[in-house]
Amino acid sequence: MARLSREDRQIALGRLQAGQSESAIARHFHVSQSTISRLWVRFQATGSVADLPRAGRPRATTAAHDRFIRLRHLRNRFLSASSSVQALPGPHRLSDQTVRNRLHEAGLRARRPHRGAVLTRRHRQNRVQWGNQHLRWTVRNHWRHVWFSDESYFLLQRHDGRRRVYRRVNERYAPNCVDEAPVHGGGGVMVWGAINTAGRSTLVHVQGRITAQRYVEEILRPHALPLLADQDAIFQQDNARPHTARLTIQFLTDHHVQVLPWPSMSPDMNPIEHLWDELDRRVRRREEAPANHRDLLQALQEEWDTIPQQDIRHLIQSMPRRCRAVVAAQGSHTPY
């Protein structure tokens, strides 16, 4: 029966009903005469030529095995399927794929994990406290006055491990199948920028190691202060050491700059982080990839200037949602 498709069975049944012999039908479909005979007997008994239900392959795991696999991976989401095979109690002959199948049945599938900052209990408490303090802030009355700032490092070449190559067996080391990359991505450039609902700063190239003195003289004085001339302006910066040094704090105090308190380990609260991602994507999408650090810096500055202001405004408008999210997460990681 398995050698006849559903369509062929219907055709064979029609020929039988038309009076054609079983042997002639068997020769036409290249099957045995007993196959056609059983087809006719089944139709007379059930009124159908469909396959009868089968028990199928015996399940390799018991209910206890399934529960053990599910609970083990719920308690530690980073365990591998092979480790669960080895940890299963009692004699068994399970494969890694069987464990994966049981996890799929439980709604658990392997995914690339989100990478977030290491959050201690103190970090979570501070994040919740900060979120509660700014829950009532609105874009119109508060967030539109804030200038969000940050530094970011862009690699000349970035490899995230997801690039694939189509090759044949034994072609792993073929010259046209090797993804050649310089050590540490070929270096990169660090830049500083600031954004607001009404505009953005110039993208400043930060060369070498940044110190409090350099931060004040090369970034705050020439680039940040002109943006903060409005008396309602608020300056945001993270808690990097040059930002919290006494020299920096004294400079901001002397120039009457209102600084937004910021919780540590909270890049997800800063909308400029999303702008860095967008800037990186724009540079990667260029037809001609930057060949050196100078080209990379020029590409970054050009793409920075072409990002629509509406996109920046949309990011800052998400601040009320970010505050609600960090409070709802009790200071843990948020979707932002």
C-alpha cells in the first residue's frame, strides 16, 4: 500500500469499479496483485482507501525523562542538549536531537542570547529608584531639554560570528572559503556625540585614552557647552571615570550646567545607544567599505549628519517607556 499514492489509489479504485481485472491494474501501477486486492477489501470494509492509523515509532523518552529535561533547562537556560543526555538518570539510549525535540515540545528553542551589563543588587536598586524618580517626566516638559551624550568605539572590521560560507566537503581551508580578518578587527576609532529633540552635536573624534582633563578641554568646553546655553538645558552622561572625576564635576558646576543623575550600568536607558547601532549599520551598508581609520571616521561623520532628526526625536520620545520598563523589570534588563 505504501507504494501507491493517494491519487493512484483513487485511480485504481475507479478501474476496479469499472470492471478491470486486478492483475491488469497491478501491472499498470507496477505493484503486486495482492496490493490491489487488499485495496479493494479495505474499500469494501471501510468505504475509504486512506491508510489506517498507525502506532508510529515508540517514544524514546518516558514522562519522567521529559519532565527532567524540561525542568533542567528551565533552571539553567545555557545548558547544552548533550549535557542533558549525560545527566539523565537510569539506562537510556537518547541522542542530542531527542533532547532538543523534547525542549521544542516545551516551547524552548535555542536562540542567540541578549548581551547585557552585569547588574548587581545595588545596580538594580539604583535603576528602580531612578526609574521611579522620572516616571512622571514627560517629553514636552522634561525630556526635550535633555542632551544625551556618550562615547562609542567603532571597529574597522567587525565579525559577529554569524557570517556563513557555502562550500563543499573538505573545502574548509580553501582560499575562497576562508574569511580573512585582521587581529582585533583592524582597530577602530572612538567618537563622542550628543543628541536632543531639537538637534545634535558634531561627531567628535576621540584619539587615544580619554582622561578627565582631555574630556573637559577637548569635548565639554568646545562642543558640549555651546549646546547647553539654554538655561533649561540638562546634560546627561554616564558614570565613566572621566565623567565623574572631580575636575569634570567642578567644571560643570562652575558653568552652571544642570547634570541629569544617571544610574550605573544603564546603557539601555540612554537612547543614544540605539543611534550608535543605527550609525554602525549605515556605515556597513555602504557600497565601498572603509579601508582605513581615516575612511572610517569620515564615513561615520557623513552618516551622522544624514540621520533624520525625526529618528532622534523618536528615540528620545521613548524615555517614558524606558522608565516604566526598568521599574516593571525591578531594575533588571529591559527590551531597550
